[in-house]
Amino acid sequence: MEQITRKAYAKINLVLDVTGRLPNGYHEVSMVMQNVGIHDTLTFTKRGDEQIVLTTSDGQLPLGEDNLIYKAVLLLRELTGNKDGVTIHLEKRIPVAAGMAGGSTDAAATLLGVNELLGLGFQKKQLQKESVRIGADVPYCVLGKTAHARGIGEKLTEIASPPQAYLVVAKPDINVSTPVVYRALDSLPSYPHPDVEGMIQALEQKDLNALCEKLGNVLELVTAKEYPVIGQIEDVLLKEGAKAALMSGSGPSVFGIFDTERQAQTACKALEKAALAKQLFVTTFENGEG
């Protein structure tokens, strides 16, 4: 096998709660994470040397050791001593800095892809465990599908997948700093916590209405206050028939859940007309393998 291709799926948070802060500055979380159909595509090709060569369709991404894809290959080299060269081409579709784990999912796909390409022999569970060294979202992205994440995001339990629905995902043209969002949350004297267990139960029952009622993200309290466009996007989605709408991660991406593809397409056009977001997607929950 000289070349393989993998899909790297974006994630959204159906629930995101912050439950504490660790001495090292990381925050303890309880999250229900879900893949959606928006994906990057990575192609891995063997080389005859020891180089790591990264190319991408997005000219704004770094191509060296600052890129999480590159870090994933370096991690595999550290774990195995195998320095076989690889060329990796990234076809980028997931919005950058969007709260959708775009970099983390590319790193996860690289761990899985290079492991397969070079015959390194790692099981998925091993890669999950080691991948937290690249970033807190990477272990989930290795697992994929639907999961309850705890700790800093690395303690994962696979849970029931959601019922069929259509989603509109909108990424407004702003950049949000995750550390700044967490610091702002830390400054609040208190805040309401979403019902994580209620969400897990709704998923087990395949109850889309209950799922929509249990959506929650504590980080939206601070991000939406700083960036009113988040609430404006949610208002349009709800007006156009969304059962619920929520910000993903630390933002700024927002998603709305719809019963039908037609509703979702109409809402997408309404957002485009309102000029609230340039990057717009109609997609579904994704529970497949890359």
C-alpha cells in the first residue's frame, strides 16, 4: 500500500459544561460530542526518504511543526522510532478556528492514516490515549461518532448516536480566542449548568425533541455576549424553523437542528441573505468511519 485517503469529520458539542479548573490551567469539562458530515480529506503517500511533506488547499495554514498534522507524525515517530517519510495532502473544508475541532480532527486522521500506511500496528485505543499530547480534542476525534467526554476531554465513553436530522452550520467572519473565553467564564461568580445526563438519556431514547431541549453550552454565555452575531444567527435559524440552535465549542460557529432538508436549505439561504456568515453548510449527524 503506497497511498491511502481518510476523511476527517468536524465535531459539534451537543452539550458543553465546565465543571472545574485544574492547577495546570486546564479546565475540567463534561461534554457530549458529535461528528457532523462536514469533513476534510487527507491523502497519505509513502516517500523514499525521511521527510514529512505537508501540502494543503488552504494557503493560510502553517505547513511545519506548528500544524497539528505535522505534530501527529512526530508523535508517531517518537512512539515507534519509525522515520519513514510521508507526503500528506489536506483538502480543507472545515472552517478554521470555528469551534469544530478542525485541526484536531486532521491530527486524528493523520494518526490513523499513517498508522495504517506504515503498518505501525497501533490499536485505536492506544492512539486515543497518546493523542491527548497533541490537543485535548484529539482523543475524541480518534474515536469519532457520539461520545461523552470528561477530564480535559480525554476521558471518553461512546454513547448512543442521535436520530436522523438536518443541520445548518454557520461560521461568522470573526475569530474567537478559546483561552480568552475560558478566562471570561472563570470571572463569573456562577452560571447555570446544562443537563449532560439528560442529553445522554435523550440520545439513548432516540428522542430528537428531548435532545433539542437539552442542548447547552456554558461558553456561549461569554462568547455570545462579546459577539452579538452569534445570537443573531440563532434568531434567524429559529425563525426559519429550527427545533433548536446552539454555539459549538468556544465559538463562533452556530448550528441549528431541523426536521427536513428543505427547512435547512431555506434557513441557509436566509442566513446568506442576512449576511451574518460567509461559511454556511447544510449537513447531518455523522456516525461513520473516516
